[in-house]
Amino acid sequence: MHILDDGASQHDARIRGQFSKTLYQLDVRHRSADGKITMGEAKDYSALGTKVGRGDLQKLGGALPDLREVDAGAFFSATGYTKPAKQYASAATSITGGKAISLYEIDVSTEEDEKGIVKAIVINMHAIIPHPERGVVPF
């Protein structure tokens, strides 16, 4: 959502639940051209070597009915989804009061993808720091 951003996405948004009054932290809050708001959650379980499970989706699904201004959910994973997670997402509209959950998989970039992209900037600085306490008064 942020990559395709037209200024309508907000990272690390905070929204208070209508019923629970809980303050929710959203990885992404996106307003589409038609005014619909989607909340997005992102997980990268590469270090664990696991896929996103149903429990992660249930957390998002549990928040949707409480977030009155949110119309749908989106989940972004770098490692894919378990079968139960996919099943939960496909049934989400009946579980979340009519709010769908879309699943997205983000591929790890390859060397070819990164050609021409600046990945690091190294700045070497040399500074001269005066020590006035060591100075000599000229008069």
C-alpha cells in the first residue's frame, strides 16, 4: 500500500475502538480513491522460517468490528500463509460483520530487483573540535 502510495496511506496509525475504547496500532491505514479505509497488518517470519497462521489473522479480524471507520483489512506476509489462515481470510466477511480480509505475499528482493537502487550511503566526516579551556589569551 505504501509503495503505491498517492498520499492516502499512513504508517503506524492509531485508531480508538468504537466499543472497547482500545487504542489500536495499525501498521498501515489506507484511504482509497472511493473513500474506503483499509487497515493493514504486516508480518515477516523469515527469521523463524514459519508462515503467518490463523491466530495472526484472527487478531486482525477481531479488531475490524470494533473499528467503525475501517471498511476492510489487508494482511501482508513475507513468508506466506498456512491453510487455516487462508480459510479464515476467505470466511472473514461472515466473521467480521461484513468486512473482508485480503491476503498479500511480499517476495524477498533479488540482486536483479536491486540493480540501480541505493541500499546504503556511507558518510565519513572529519571534525575539528576546539578546546577553549586549553587556549591562550593573546593579550
